[in-house]
Amino acid sequence: MSCTVEQREQVQSAARAIREEVPTAAVDVIAPNASQYDAWTLEAVLRETTGVPPEVLRELALAELTLQPTPSQAEYQHVTATV
């Protein structure tokens, strides 16, 4: 498997886990050519939370993703992470 395929799978796995762990409005996996970070990117919009819940941080750490600074908007918490 190429590095790109492995990285995509890392991000997709984390996205699935986050969808299962916490209430989400959206969870997207973005390819490097469409990401402002030029890397496989996970973007999640979390509902019913203030801050990033420990369950989300755990899944990002297990997938070896790097949390990017993202401000919350209105009642939703936005999370962006890259591999």
C-alpha cells in the first residue's frame, strides 16, 4: 500500500469512530488536493458540546492525526485534523 492510501485509511477510520462516539452534524474526509493543509484532512462539526470532547481527541491520537486550530462557530464545535 502506498503512503497516500494508508493516510487516507487513517483519516477515514478516525472519521467513522468520531461519528460513532459523539453527536455530529457532519464529518468529512478531504483529499490533499482539496485541503488547505495539502494533506488528508478530517473535518468534523460536533453538536451538543463545548470544546473538543476527550473521545474525539482519543480517536485523533489513535489515528495519529494532528489537531489543527479551528474556532467554534455558534452552537457547534468544529474540529480539523490532518495526517
